[in-house]
Amino acid sequence: MSNDRSKGLINLGIVGGVILLAIFIAYLFGKEYVDLVFTVLKAIGLTLLGITLLVTIHELGHFLAAKAFGIRVEIFSIGFPPKLIGFKSGDTEYQLSLTPLGGYVKISGMIDESMDTDYLEEEPKDFEFRSKPVWQRFIVMVAGVVMNVLLGIFIFSMIYLANGDVKTTVKELTYGIRVVDSLKSENKCGEEIDATTLGHFLGFRTGDKLLSYNGTSFPYLEDYNDPNLLLETNSYFEVERNGKTEKVVVPQGILNEFSNDSVVPVLFTVSMPAVVSVVDTVEGGVPTPAAKADMRSGDKILSIDGQPIRFYSDLMEMVPNHAYDTLPVSVLRGVDTLALSVVMDSTSR
């Protein structure tokens, strides 16, 4: 066994020992600290894996281009020294090294990370990088970047093929749209103000069901959210509100409102029902207010403190500023309507 490989295995053992020691110490303080250690280790591992993948693909570009032009590649390594394992095929030694920060290729006749310049005193050999025409050397040098670009195209293509062009159909909007009345914003003087959203300014309201634009029905929510629709003259939306058809007219000169500090360019999003997913405990194993009140995942909230809750947004507007308060909550569980009593925590959750 070579000295480099022995040192590599020793270093690998030291790293493994440090990880085990960290897990053991965390175990003495409690399970949550063990989970934290594993979370940190996972983040570090994924980061190193990502770096290694990107650099290895980059170096593979140099490797393939060099081979294509008959240039000798002495070493192709995943990771940096010391070497752990490897084998030789032809003129190239393929190896896996200990330091997981990428990889490298050693090309004959090219000054690389090893800074080996002894060969410069000799005449260029046919298999060396320096003996090749300028255009071939240029291709070898840029091939790494080209491979990274191709990798990016491949990854995003696979994501697109797996997920498709995700859009929300209007038919899915059982509870209509959600319109925020106002948002925190800054005026031209840098002062924080409550600015009206563009959707609320135009006249949209939470619960509206989109029907058409200028008499044309669109299949997707994203179609109605297109800001270009607001640039047409004499345009209007039709929505269903409380069982009636209402017209939301886009006023002339709407572009002037975009420069108005008091209006932010936000139209609408998807409105969701107030169906809860209950977390049983929080940090330290403390039961949540919902769990204490016997609320269960899938319960649909009908009212809180006597106020009707139609949408999830109603719930979010209702629960703040009720720290430690006891609130009567009516929920629908299956076909049964239940009356629960929820004691809010210090964060009014």
C-alpha cells in the first residue's frame, strides 16, 4: 500500500471519528441536537456532492476533448489527493481521491495544478498538448465550460419533463381567488406604508370566481394574471361573486397607478379552504394548541369566536393578536360539526 493511500485512509478514519464523536456528544444533550448534527452533515454532504459533480463534469470536458485530438491524459481524478483507489487503462490512471472538492485531469504538455514544468526543456512530443494547433488547444481549454452548460441544460430539461409546465386551471379554483387588501411597502421617501394591492384597487375580492376577460374565458389562472391584459383599452373582467356575475372594469390610464406609491402591482392568488394540518408538538415536545384542543388534520374551520371563516386567508387574519386567549372554534370533521376550545400560545398560533 502506497504512502499516499495510507495517509488517505488515515485521514478518512479521522474524519469519520470526528463525525461519530459529534453525534455522540449531541446524543448526550438530547435528540433534537442529534437531528441538528445530521441536518448539518446532510447539508455539508450535499454541498460537497454538488461541487464534485460540477467539477467532475467540467474536467470530463477537458478529458474528452484531449482524447479526441490524441493528447495523452495522464490522470483523471474524482476528488483531490491523497488517492484512495485507482486503476490504469491505456495511458490514463483513473482514481478516486479523498478530498471531495471536485477533481482534476493531468494532461501531458500542459501546466496544471502540479506545476510540473520539467518537460518544457524538451522538444514537444506528438501526444502533448503544446504540440497541437491553436484551435485544438482552444477547444480543449473551453470544453470544460461547454460541458457545464450542457449539464445545466440537461438538468433543467429533466425537471421540466418530470414536472411539466405547472399551471393552475380555473376549474380547480373551487374557492375562487384570494385578494390581499394591502401590503407593506416603501414610498419614494423610503417610509414604510400600507399600500393597496392592484387587485383590490381594481375591485377584485377574495372568493371571486374568474369567468372571462373581455368576453373570452381563459383556461388557466396564469392567463388572467397576465399584466399585459391591463394595457388594453376598454377592458374588463367578469367574475362570479356570491352567485351573481359582476364586472371588474380596468380604468383608463391604469399605468399611472403603477407609479403611485399607494398601489403595489399584485393582482390575486389562489384562495384555499381553511382546512388544517395539525402538528402535535413543537420544540421540546410541548403539545401545540391545536393538539390540546383535539383538533385533527383535515378539520375544516367554520368559525372562530363566532366569526365565520370561509377561506384560509380569513383564518390568517383572525388568529394574530390573540396570544394566550381562549377561542371557541367550530370545525367540520367528516359530516359532524364540533365545538372546540383552543388556548392560543404566546405567538398566537
